[in-house]
Amino acid sequence: MEKGINTYIREQFDIPKKDLKTYSPLTLAYIGDGIYDLVIRSVVVDRGNMGAGRLHQATSQLVKAHAQSEMMHAIEPQLTEEEKDVFRRGRNAKSPTMAKNATMADYRRATGFEALMGYLYLKDEFERLVELVKCGLDHYDAKTGKTIDKEQGE
């Protein structure tokens, strides 16, 4: 099996592996937010060459709390018990801040979603992470009708 991105980074910086159960859900959400953002940016860029403003606009629509909450509705039935537990821990975590333009329910579900993304990343289960994001995006695109047109170039 090929080594995952996180394993590669840990090896290069000589960082010992830690038990993921010791990470707080907000720590998992912190790294999950960045990894999910990277996946979405990759999808947006690969769907079509467009100006930086359009790239940012398309990405912003998919990384906001409401979109993540919607995606979670689609992927939740597909989660393993372990993944459901990570999501629940993230959703129930008491965050000191709240996203602007998001309901408390959306914000909490999005935090759970990000915690799950962080957990899968740190476990080097990037394939599973991308599989779940794809499922969530397909659901979100179908529900909202908002897709990034592959033909839109500069």
C-alpha cells in the first residue's frame, strides 16, 4: 500500500505517529477544514480554467457551513460506526466561534463533517475521504443545481 500524504509529512519532519483518539474534535476539524478546502480547490481548478475571482467564488460556495451540512446528509448513511462516532464528537464539540451566515445546526454539522475529514486524513485514508466528498458533492450539486461548468474558461 502506498503511504499517505500525512505519513509522508510526518516522516519528512520526523514527527512521531500519535493515537488519533487523543485528538480533540476541534483539532480534527481544524486540519479537516484545510484538507477539505484543498480537495475542493483541486476539483474547482480541474473543472475548468477560470480567473482567480471565479475560482474563489466557486470554492467559497462549497466550503461554507451550509454546503458541508447538506453534504453530510448524503454521506451520513454510508459511514462506518467509527466514522459516525468522529462526526458526532465533532458535531457536539463546543466551539468558541460560529460561522457567519450559518445556522447553529449547519455550523455544528459542518464542524462534524470537518472533524471526519481531518480524522480520515490523519489516518491516511485519503481515498475514503475523497469518496465521501464526491458523494456529498454529487448530492449537493443535484439538490442545488449549482455545478461548476466544465466549459467555462477565461
